Amino acid sequence: MKKIIIIFKSLLVIVLLSSFSFQKQKTCSLTVDVSELRNSKGTVQFALYNREDAFPDEHYKKYFKKLTGKIVNGASSVTFENLPEGKYAVNILHDENNDGKIKRGIILPREGIGFSNFESIGISNRPSFSKASFNVLTDIKIKVNIIYM
């Protein structure tokens, strides 16, 4: 009788476990291109954000993922791999002196910066996550414009 109960319980556990589908979360890739850099000095920092409270991030500390791209003929490109589906925003720095920080003049940056969905920035057009964000639901490629002040 004990053997029958053990076999029955084992079969019940197998049936219950097999009824749950363990789905692997779909992941995507995001390729980000920049071109028309004013020179080929330094590198390009590509920071990816997935939270409203982290963007914009002047000191590049709150990013979800960050990659550095080499500059070839005034252009650079990186691909963020294995991203969960979701909403993201991109912040880019043409880091001409390779120090990982935005070099500033009195007020404005001296190095090029860029944000997804932005052609220009200004007092009335400040970067925010809601303006810069986009959905990543499949592998996609975007272009970000670099802005020099």
C-alpha cells in the first residue's frame, strides 16, 4: 500500500510540474548608431536607461547598461544584447578626452551629447525619459544625433 501511495504522489508531482510552462523571457537587441561626429578623437559612451528616475544622467551613474564605441570615420555604433522587452532611453557622449565625464565650458558642454528621439536640446526642449524613451519589443536599430553646443 505504501508503494502505491508513493507512486501516486510521484505521478501527481510530475503532472503538476509539467502543467506549469516555464517560459523564458524574450530578449532583444538594440543597435545604436551615431554619425557626423566632429572628429575621431576619443570614444563614444552609449548609456541605456530603463527607469524614469535615472534619466537624464549627467554623471553616467544610473544607467541600466553602458557600452563604449570606437570612432571610425566620424561614426560609431554599439549593440546592446539580451535586453528584456521594455521601454528604454539612450544618452550618448562623444568623450573626446576619454575621461568618462562631460567636459563643460561655463555652462554648456564642450563635448557632443545626444539623446534618443532628440534632434536638438534647449531650455524649452530638455531631455526627459518620457520624451526620449521608446519600446524595444524586437531587435531594433536606432540613430541618435550628436549635438555640439
